[in-house]
Amino acid sequence: MHGRREAMRMTGHALARTASSIRIEAVTKSFEREVAALDSVTLDIEAGEFFTLLGPSGCGKTTLLRVLAGLEQPDSGRVEIGGRSMAGVPPHRRSVNTVFQSYALFPHRNVRQNIGFGLEMQGVPGAEIAERSQAIAELTGIGTLLDRDVAQLSGGQRQRVALARALVNEPDVLLLDEPLSALDAGLRAHLQLELKRLQRRLGMTFVFVTHDQEEAMVMSDRIAVLNAGRIAQVDTPQGVYEAPADLFVARFMGHENFVPIRQRDATGVDTAIGRLDGDFGGGTHLLLRPEAIRLDSDAREVPNRFMARVSERLYRGGMTEYRLDCGDIQLMASCANRGQPGHEVGETVEVGVSDRGTATLAD
């Protein structure tokens, strides 16, 4: 172990980091004869990747994390970490650590003692515990808090202690179960970036669970969207947002503009908002991304145009959102504010739609 740390010594910190790939193959897990929490899930996570499991409550993302940690055993299927099968391997024998939503800190121990607890249980000498605890505390921004009681810490500081406690054991994989969900919005946004920077610096494999779409897009190299125990889509943040695999993924990612396709031919499609020319691919619905919808003078830059009425206007600082009534269809457009007067409620505007800002979805 000491040799591995020396081989991967970082400037100013005697910390070792390796990364392991993860292979999940046809994993199924049910509880008490209910619908499968995991239904034949197959997934490959690359070594050193920041990978996020994203989905609504009850979709199976936390169950999958617990299977990786060894806290749950799959009914069937196979899990490999670093090319090694985890069948029958208990949690304490896996090179995996978990940061829980509740942080699970020991209230009767100070920060230093919380961080070093796992090393103490492994019988690591006291001098090495002190060195490694100090190093990881500095790396996670709590180097001045080591002698402070946990009860005296803020929510963000407690999150850092839980993270340091998991990292100090030098796992090959770090599992994070919604660790930022209890924080206020401003601190949460700050720690999202901080956590991503830390992962890049360490080069460790992170598997992150969240139900927050924006959080997943900001932090992840790739995202797996889960739906009812199955993988709905695996892609980069851009891919999941701009080219969702189906209506479920599109709705979960916050999209609202869905237009049924009535008929298609070689040059375009007929829809409830009119004829749209372009290459829209297959599928039953068009997804029109709000930021790709053009209004008035901007609309004249694209070939597909029609008229609509502004039913609602929402000012959001750098952007203004407009709800547009287009016959039986309501669309939402998101337009950059460039110091010009906006459109008023009740105003009729020209709307432009390009196939570049459009995805075609199946039901």
C-alpha cells in the first residue's frame, strides 16, 4: 500500500489514487415479490469516469449503488469492479467507499477522528493515520477544522468531512448517494463544481446518484437515466439533453415542447403546428428545444415559420421565457435578453423552427 501511495504522490499530499472500471451485467433485484427494483440492468463504467445514475424516486438508482457497495445482493446477474467479480465479496472487502445522503458522521468524535475512523479500524499506525487525515482534509478544504466537534460544523463542512472520511481509505471507486441534496441552492452549486474538480484531480472513478437533472449535467462525464428499474439511456450530458432516447427521458430532463407528427415524407413532416421542412428522422413526436425556437426577426433566419400568441412571459435575468399558443399546441421559447424590448402577453409573434434544434422521439 505504501508503495502505491508513493508511486502516485501528489504535490504536497501523500495520497494514492487508482481507478477501477465497473461492469454490471444483467443485474436484477426485487424486494418482497414486488416489481423489480432493477430489471436486467447492464452498464459499463470506465476507470476514472464521473458517472451519474439519474432518475426519479423509485427508479432503482440507489438500489444499484447499494449492489455496487455490496450492501444488497442481486437476485441474478454479475458485478465486476476492476475486472474482478464481486460475487460473495462483502462490503469491507471491496475497494469501494460510500458517501451517504445523511453523511452518517459520529457526533461524539471530532473531525480528525471521523476522518481517521476507517483507517483506525484497519489497524493503520497512528502516525500514518495523522498524515493521511491531514492530507485529505487539506484537499477537501477542511484542514483548519480537524479539531472541531462535528456539532459545530455547517452542512457544507459536514459534507466535506464525510467525503474526506471516504477518500482517506483510498478506494478505487467512490459511490455518492445524493450527498448534496440537504444543502441550500447556493452552497450546493458551489460544491458541485468543487466535487467535480476534486474527482478530476484524483482521477478516481466516481458513481454519483441524483434526481436533479441540472446537477447531473454539470458534474458528469456520462449519465445513465433510469426508469422503473431499467436503463432508459446512457450518454454524455449533452447527448441526454439534446437527443433524449424517448419521451420519458425528454420529460425527465425538463423538456415541454412535444409536437405529434401526423404524417411524414422525404422532405419533412406534417404536425399540429403546421408543415415543417427538414430532416427530422423517425419517431412519433418532435421535441423542440426552447432555446432553439426563434421569434420575429430571429425567426426569419430559419425556413419553418408560423404565427403564435404570447400567453405568458417569465423574466429570468439573462433569459426570458415565453409561453406561446399555437392552435391546440402550447410551446415554450427561451430567448436571450440583449437589451431590446421583449414581447408582451397577448402579442402575436412570428415563430421560427429549425431541424437543428429538434429531436424526434418515440412514445
